[in-house]
Amino acid sequence: MSITSALVLYAIIWAVVFYLVNPLWQRSQQEDGHVVPGTPASAPVDPMVRKKVIITTVAATMLFALVFSAIQFRWVTLDQLSYVTLPSERK
């Protein structure tokens, strides 16, 4: 796997994990009982972005290491994942 492919894979894994982690521990202004004028009631009181980025980075790095190892050491290959038989390979 090239460095570019590895970086793209890491970026995709990081974005998906952040998408999953972002709504955790979210408390809206409406739930808190104090809505700042000019903002929607569903706006978060404290988004805790730093905490979520750290959690995302740790989780994404572990997932990336697993996926990278599976690709690099050929634990799983495309032939093993392919369930479709090409017309040229049919008997």
C-alpha cells in the first residue's frame, strides 16, 4: 500500500469514527434550560470538540492499524471478498 493510499484510508476511517462519536455526550440548550437568543434551541451547550477529537484519533488509529495490517499482510484479499463470478470465468 502506498503512503497516499494509507493517508486516504486513515482520513476516511477518522471521518467515519468522528461522525459516530460527535453526537455522544451532547446536551442541547433546551435541555439545559438556557437558550441564547439568536441560536436554535437544539444547539449544544458545550460541544466538547477537543475530547471528541482525541477519542476519535485514538479509535481511528487502532482501526487503521487493524485494517492496514489486514491489507498489508494479506489476511483478507480481494479474491476472498469477491462473491461475483466474472462472465469470462464461468464454465
